[in-house]
Amino acid sequence: MEENELYGQLNKIYETILKKEGVTVAPETTAADIDGWDSLTHMILMDSIEKHFYIKFKLMEIMKFNNVGDMVACIQKKLAAK
Amino acid sequence: MSVTFRRANAADKDFVIKAITEAEKSGSDTISYCAVFSITEDELKVILGKILDEEMGGQELYLPGFIIAEVDGVPAATISGWIEGEEGMASSMIKSNLFMYHTDREVLMKAVPQMKLVNAVNIDREQGALQIEYVYSAEGYRGRGLAAQLVDEHIRRNREEGKQVEKVQVMLMGSNAPAIRAYEKAGFITVKEKKLDDPAITKLLSCDTKILMERILN
């Protein structure tokens, strides 16, 4: 999947979970940059992302996500391995 | 009475789980995790065991983050401690990841409305401050000042490791008057209070108010 398309799909997931329109995540985006991305929302986001892309993150993978870019790299790796 | 201190290890897991569940009750019969996730105490203990096995620092459910006070060679009391943000992530975020990984996903997602309520009384912990949680003294060892000694031991060990510790913080339920008095006696003052005006919260927590107390260190 093209990176632009992946970010587009992620934006839609974030908009749905955060109940906000126009949410745009970029590689450098962190939880601190997005109002409402707290520990609970984080849990729901990760679950929704896994379900949307039919993937499963490992605990250590999630723990190493410093920003959205790290997560996207992990998603791409998992999609490529399918 | 000979008191010695050491970090918890795998052999202390049952004692630490007992400490977590008893501290969670906070003087009531409610274990918030059980109420939020609609699980039994035994099911919670299994989840806690798996989380403690991860040995993930920067949050309260880190096994070596617990210091054990032994009285005459017997584990008598314990407290968990960590420096907020020391792993580059908020403790609440690390804990979320751990629960997400070790709790049945369906159970977790069904608990979202309850978690939202509990989140509404959560107070953010201060970055860089020493946090203490799960203060527990076993029966027969209460009233001996072990908790205060354990807090001092956490401060001493962090400083020995070269960490700048300028304040200690503890989060308490507003209904836990004996604990609040004990912390006040130990030099803590209440700095934040959060109340939720929704009666449903008292089915999940032992009361509707959380308070953050802190002690500034010299």
C-alpha cells in the first residue's frame, strides 16, 4: 500500500475514534500533538488500526513507537509480509 | 525488629499481587480493575502476573519497581515507585499498552464506557517527579512506620542512581482518610483534587474523588 493511502486511511480512523473532522497525522505526530489522544483513546486507536489492516502489533513494537511514522513503518512491514 | 529493604524479584510476585489488589481496594471492597473490566479477582491476578512478568519500567506495575521491606527476613510491606516519564512515555500510556496486550480484547473493548468514567477522575502525573503507588503493609506489620521508611528508601535509591528527585507524589482516593492523614503526617500536602458528579463512578471506584498529594524534597 502506498504511504499516502495508508496515511489517508489512518486519518479516517483517527477522525472516527476522536470524533473530530480534519484530523491529519504525519510521521512526526505524537500523542502530545493531538488533543484527546490519551491512554484510553490510545488503546482504542491501536485496536481499530489492527482490525482495519488485519494485523497484530507485538507489545514491544507498540512500546517502540515514538511517533506515527514508527507505527506506519511497522504497519507497512506487516502488510508486506502478508 | 530488624528491617531490611530490597527490590522485588520473581519470588515476590504473589506478595506484590496481594499488595496491588489490597491497595486497589483502598479500604473498600471494590477492586477498580475488576469493576471496570467486569472480571473476577482471580482473573485480575492472572493478568497482573503476566504484566509483572514483562518487567516494563516507567509505570507502577513494574516488578523491580517495588521495594520490599522485610522484617526479620519476612516480606512485611511494599511500595511501587518510578520516575514519571523516565521511559520517554507517560506511565498511563505504558500501562494501557500492557493491559491491551494481556487482557482479552473483547473484555477490554466492552469496558470502554467504564474506562471513560474512570479516566474522567484521573489526574496527570508530573513528569520527573517520583511517583509512589500500591502502598501495602501485611497484617501484623501495620502501624510500624514501614510505609514511610519505604518512601524514603525509594528516594534514597533513586538519588543513589543519580536521578534528580525533587518531589514525591502519590494519588489517593478521596475517601481514604487514614491514608491521607498518614501522608500529611509524613509532610505531604494535597495539590490537586478531581471529582466526578456521576453516581456511576462509585460502582467502579471506592469514591468519586481522586486527590494528588506531594512532598517537596530538600
